[in-house]
Amino acid sequence: DDVVFYSPVVFTPQVGKAITRQYLAAALHVFGNDSFRYVREVSGDHAAVLEFLVEIDGMVVNGVDILHWNDAQQ
């Protein structure tokens, strides 16, 4: 319920499920093609970094998703 989404597109944290859902839906629209794939995962007790590759309009994009969660695994 208290998710905070940090985007490289906006400069302030986005707080809450609704706005986070909107950003993730937009990312799915842009990145959601057959070329998208996760290529590496580095994780610990409360965080993970997921590296991905995707091709968009002939350009290969390499990026990461960085996730943090609390003791309740949320």
C-alpha cells in the first residue's frame, strides 16, 4: 500500500499504488515486445537488481529495475 516509485523520467518520488500502476503500465506499453528479457538478477534479503535488454525501433536498450522491500516482504 505504501509503494514508492522512482522513475528516471520524473524527478520526484511517486507515492502510492495507483500512480505506480500507471507508470508500470506505460513501461509495459513501451517495453512490452517479444525482445524484452531479463538477463541478470542480483538479490539480497531486502533488495534486488534486475538487468534487462529490449529492442525498440532498432535500438537495443539495456536497463535495470531496482526493487526494495521491507521485512514483511512488501
